[in-house]
Amino acid sequence: MSKEVKKATLYVDRNIEVGEVDKRIYGSFIEHLGRAVYEGIYQPGNKFADNEGLRQDTIKLIKEIGVPIVRYPGGNFVSDFHWEDSVGPVEKRPHRIEPAWGVIETNEFGLHEFMNWSKKAGTETMYAINLGTRGIEDAKNVVEYCNIKKNTLYSDMRRKNGAEDPFDIKLWCLGNEMDGPWQMGHKTATEYGRIANEAGKIMKWIDPSIEVVACGSSNMGMPTFGKWEATVLEEGYDTFDYLSLHTYYGNHENNTPDFLASSVDMDKFISAVVSVCDYVKAVKKSNKQINLSFDEWNVWYHSNEQDKKLEKWIEHPHQLEDIYNFEDALLVGSMLITLLRHADRVKIACLAQLVNVIAPIMTSDTGAWKQTIFYPYMHASQFGRGTVLTSVVKTPTYESKHGDAPYIDSVVVKDEENGTVTIFAVNKDLENDFELTADLRQFADYKVKEHIMLTHDDLKAVNTEENPDNVAPVAYNGTKLDNGVLTSILPSRSWNVIRLEK
């Protein structure tokens, strides 16, 4: 019995734009959690490590993605973190109990080591401060340590510790998930808004060139969602530059259509937070626009049961090590499309995380390999630079727990500088191919350069060190652009990248 080929139509105008893509939308996250740092990016003595213990195999894969910014050092970890523990001679750094994840933190890898790694990895730093168990003075001191040139207590401490030049970190997180009762130093919205505003003010007094991200809700299901955002912004609207969003999805019920529809929920989340930001803007009669930092997003559920069995108070255990399958890659593709569709307001986003911990890259002592979610993330980062065009896909929908979900998710990015147009599309239909058509007469001087496709017969297929290319992209040659009309087949359950060039 042959598959039915359904039809979808893409409508796009090259002159109607959503907004410019901020490259930081393709950011990621390294937390002192599990094997993200130790054995992930840093492993002295490993055959892939350089003379500073930095794993070159993971750096190579990170450069392949083109990760522009990395959030560090947490996450829940940061809410009890003393930044001073992570600088100075390694042999003098304290080993501390780390309550957030129930482990021992040695501080062997710290601020200087991370800044050195980020330079080698070709990425910038988004540094998070502790507004859980610490506060305003510590925030001031770490900005002074990182960004002031010399002749002050903390800048001279940095120079004594081996970094003559400032780190010049431009983007700072004012704590992490402070709305969550699981967070060390959890606060009410008013308490957090006050301390975040005061911390942000003094940080900007130290270095007026920095930007700061205030904590929004940890997810849309929080009982304080909406009210939290409004209260926090009312306290610090003039100080804050971005408001954060976090969300993770999992296929707990093994219902793939519902799972793939999670991007509908993500879209609602973004729209709701934009509405609250603009409400406070109106109330304050302000001309300033608060944009969004979606600085934690991913699929996370595979490792939940395994992590319940971990021994406490050991160093960097195998923790949060989700092994991603093919259907996870489809959802990650749809989530990337969702972020791009909101490029006018979402300026920063961090796939959480980068190596070993709920990550696109996995390592062992003998190598590093790409998980299934590596590919949509890499493709979006490589080819999704430029301007997002307003587009509409006429497609059948299906019912899900998140509401009506389109079978075809799509977004169009125009890159005038390089003369390219890229169509990202996910076919969420598990049985049927779709014929996609688009009137592209406005792009008459373009031709089809390539169509990259990620698909697999087994939704649960994974990549392993022994079989790293089990789920990998292939080229499709059937996409045509004739007389200004694009036609293409999007196979059932597929991630697609259609690239046009002048």
C-alpha cells in the first residue's frame, strides 16, 4: 500500500520581514553538572586534550555548529556558587559540596579556564551570577574582576591570576530560575525583582557596556507564570535588557504526535511573555522594548529514571545523559523554527546543554560523536543567519494536547549578504509525504543549491559511538524551482533544509 502524498503551500514575500536574526539565538550552555565540564570539554591526560586539558575533538564539533555564545556556569549550580572559588592557583581552590545536583565540585576548572576554552572554541560568554545565596556586592565584584582593566582590587586580582587583559564579558544573567522552589535562595517575584534590579544597576555602573538578563518563569506551567514576569519587570524595567524563558519537553507517554506538537506550546509561551513585556511597557509609558532570552530549551526526559539511582557527593557522575533518538531531532528542529519565527523579539537562546548533559555532543575516553539533535541545531546555526521573512504555510493540522498542530512547520530566512534563501521545514506526519509548493517569482534570480534531509524509518533510532551515523542527513535531488514555482517532496517524519542561491 503506497503512501498518500498530501499537499502544503508556502506563502512568502521577500519584502515583509519578521526581523533580523541575532546570531546569539544559536547559543548553548555549559553548566558545572555531570560530565559537561569534566570529561566533556576538559579532560587532562585524554588523548584528544591539548596541553591545557581542553578536548579538541569536542571543540571541533562545536566549531562545526558555529556556537556564538555559551551560558556559564549554571543553571541551578550558580545559585550557591562562589565565583572566587574558581580563580587563582588550582591547588588552592576549595572542593565544595554542590547541593543543586548532589555532587562534589572541585573547582579545578574555573573562570579563567572557561574564558580560555571559549576563545579556542570561537564562542563568547554569557555569565550567570549567584542571586540565590549571595547578592549585589558579589555581582559588582565579579564584573569588576572580569571587565575592569587594572588598578582596582579585583581587576588586579585577575591580573595576578594570569589574565592581564579584561575578559570583557558583555552579557550577564541575573541569577537562574528564581521563581522555582527547587532553587537555592528561591524568592518571590517582588524579592527577586528588587535584588535583580539593584544588582543590574551596580553592574552597569561598573561597566555601562554590558547587557543583563532577568529571570522569567522556569516554564509556562509555573503557578506564578505571567504575574511573575509582570512583577519582576515592574521592579526593574529600566535596568533589564532581556527576560529569560526556560522550557523542556519529553515524550513521557510515548505519544509521538503529541510530543512533536510541543513546539505549539513553545510558540504560545513566547507570545504570552511578549504580551506581558509589552503590558509593562505600556503601563510605564516607556519607549524601551524588552526582548527575550530563551536561555534554556531542549528535550529532556530520557535520563530521569537513571538519575534517581545516582550516588550522592561524588565528582562529575554520568548525570542527565539523555541519549537522543530521531523523533527528538524532529522536535528540536521545530523548536528552532519556532525561535526563528519570533526573531523580532527572541534575540538570545541557549540549547541546554552542549556536551554530555542533555547535549548534541557526547564523549567517552575514546572519542566524541554527534547525537541526532546535533543536525537540526547545526543546520539552523550554519544556514539560518540573516532576516526572517513573514511566511504562512497552508497545511492540514492535527489535534494534540497542545491544541491544533500543523503537520508542516516552516520558516524562511533571507541572507542578502551571501545571496541565499533558506527554507527550514519539518514534516510531522508519521505516515505521509507532503508535496510543498511555493510561489517564489520574487526570487526569480535564485536557483536550488541543495536540499538537506534528515529522516529515518525508526523514530527511536539513536547514534552511538559504535554507530555514529545511524541518523545522519542526506542530500535530496528532487526539489525544483521552475518559472518561479518551487516544488519539493517532504518525506513523512523529516527535517528539511532547502537552500536557494543567486
